[in-house]
Amino acid sequence: MVTAMDVANYFLTLVDHEAEDCISNLKLQKLCYYAQGFYLAMHGKRLFDETLQAWQHGPVVPLLYHKFKVNGSACLMPEPGFKIDSIPCEIRSFLDDIYAEFGQYSAWRLRDMTHAESPWIESYNKTKDDVISDESMKRFFKTRLV
């Protein structure tokens, strides 16, 4: 298992700065949500331990949000010293697939997509601390598997 920070750092290494690509905190939150959801659906277990909560602008990993909130909506960079090799090859491959599918969308498009999905809808202002349950994500993302 990896941490949410590992997943975030890995996504941030995939950014093509020459193409003026950018991952903001908002976009990063949604990429981590999709990674956790699809991993749960495919493997029956969490990719990372940190919980997701249903916030106003969609699913959020609070730990990541607070780490990167000082950047506002600016482009994020991976943490200095992050080693890609610290993530197992099969998980990197999985994250590459998530990024290929969802990294193409803007932060606000991803936000709108998550607002139309049952894990966020079922949890926003409805559960203790607005935690998005593993079961809710697993159930929804299983329907999205090809």
C-alpha cells in the first residue's frame, strides 16, 4: 500500500510542463479520488489509507488539501526528494492509466463530474464528517469498469 502523498507526488511527476499542463490542488484531489475508487473496485482494497470526504467542490483527501492549500489554485510540484521508485511498478502502471483517462480534464470539469457521481452525492452533508465510504466508491466504480 502507498500513501495519499505518494499518489499525489506521482501524479505531479506526470505533468507535461512544456505543454503548459498543470495540476492544481482541486485537480489533484479529484485524481486521487478516481485512483482510490477504481482501485477499490478492481482490487477490493484501498490504494491508500487516508479517507476521502465530500466537500463543497467534490471529494477531498483532507491531509493533501491542507498540505497544498497554501498554493491556492497554482500549479503544484512534487515534493523535493520524492522517488518514483518508492511506488511499486504495478501501482505506477495503474496510476498512469488513471492519469491518461482523467488528467486530460480541467480541475473544474473533474469537480463537475464528481458532483454527478453517487459517492459524493450520498455523502455530501449527509454522513459524519462527510466521509465517502469505501463501499459507496466500490459499488459506484464497479459499474464503471469495462
